[in-house]
Amino acid sequence: MSRQDPFPLVRDEVQTLFQSCQNELDSRTAPQGRTLSTLDEVDMLLNDLDAAVNASKSDTSRYGLTSQDIVERERFVTMMREASKGMRLKLMSDMRPSSSSAASRGSSSTIARPFDTSKSKDAQEIQLQELAQQEIIREQDEHLETVIGTVGNLKHVALNMGTELTDQARLLDEMDDHVEFTQGRLRTAMSKVNKILRSDSETRSTIIIIILTVIVLILLLTLIL
């Protein structure tokens, strides 16, 4: 590998900056805004490394790289991105109040150990993998908390719906009672009307008979006289 290869220098700078961020995060003495700015710088350097790795793929002979070297560099960039993302999320969660003690415990467990740049390359990769795994666990905890919150909201909605259905059932029962009472009164009124109609019909028949009887009597008297 040629000495003009800039990747090792930038890689060392990334590790140094990340170590600085980790120390500030653990000590909680530095302003969080400064730590975020350093992480921004780390992300920019990682973008440069990513571009350099992509360029090396098309010209591996430039720095005497092998395919294994390129794979290791890609792995380093990926793991550092995950570690940077985890640290950034930890900082952002510290800036706002924790929604629950469980969330606080889950956040504090992420990036629990400093990133030691004095370790060997293999040890650094192992630690980066651990940081990435911790970040995945933290995200899963957050998703679980979101699901629990959603289930709680659904339970509240279901209870409200149950109360509403109970009220609606009570109102329907009251309406049934009113309908039955109204139907009873209507039947009574119709019975009275029918009785009156029958009574009027009988009265009219009696009057007609009397009138006809009087007329017959008058005719008979006229014939006799």
C-alpha cells in the first residue's frame, strides 16, 4: 500500500474526533452543541472516505489496494456511520425530557463504553460492531415503546367506544319504551273512535225507523179518514 494513500490519515482523524465526542458525552462537561458540531465533522469525513473507497474500486492499482482492503474500508465507514448515528441520537435524547424511566435506561445503555483508538485494528472493529449492535437494540427499544404507546391509545379508544355503545343502547331502550307507550295510547284512542262511530250508526238507524213509522201512521190515518 503506497504512502500517498490518504485513507489511513483520514481514518485516524475520524477515530480521534469520535473519541473526543465520546469523552465529552461521558463526562457531560462540554456543551452538547459542540459535540454535535464535531459529529457533523465526523460525518463529513466519512462522506469523503466513502467517496474515496468508491473511487478506489475503479482503480485499485493506484494505492496498491486489494479487494479485501476495500471491503475492510467499507466496513469501517459503515460501522463508524452507525456509531455516529447512535451517539447523535443519544445527544438528541438527552436534550429533551425522557418520556419514561425505561426509555432513559435504554438510551443510557447505548454507547456505554468509550471508543478506544489505542486498540488494535481488530479490537476497534469489534468495538464498532458492539456499538452498532447497541444502536440496533436501542432502536428496537424505541419501537417497542412506540408500539406500547399505540396499544395504550387503542385501549383508551376501545374503552371510549364501549362507553358510547352502552349509552347508545340505553337511549335505544328508552326510545323503545316511548314507542310502546305511544302505541298503547294510539290503540286506546282508535278503540274510542270506533266505539263512537258504532254508536252514531245505531242512533241514525233508530231515527230513520221512527221517521218511517210516523210516515206510515200518517198515511193510514189519511186513508181511514
